[in-house]
Amino acid sequence: MYDRDQVPDEHFSTLLAYLEGLRGQARELTVRKAEVLMRELDEAGASADAPLPGRTQRVRQVLQLLS
């Protein structure tokens, strides 16, 4: 879901709407996986001050929505 080739920008808002409805373990697992990916991206050099690559921006959107 974080790859623009797999989920084009025009469909990402639909995906976010779907994720907003997640409950229970599905929601918790999605958040945990997003947090792990965010840490990996941060370690790879993503910076909050730099323009966000698409993947990092998408992970942050998901975390903001679900947290």
C-alpha cells in the first residue's frame, strides 16, 4: 500500500478510507507494520526536514490516521 506503483495516488485516498474502518487486531497489526517501516525509512536517511519521498509520506499518513 505504500508503493505508488501498486496503489496509484488516485486510489490512495480510497485505501485510507478503508483503513480508517479497521478495528482490533487488523488495526493494531497495520499500525505496528507502519511503525517498523517508518523506523527503517528513518534509519535509511529520511529526514523530517527534507521533502518526503512518496513512501515515507504514505506511511506517515497511515500512522496519523490510525494512531
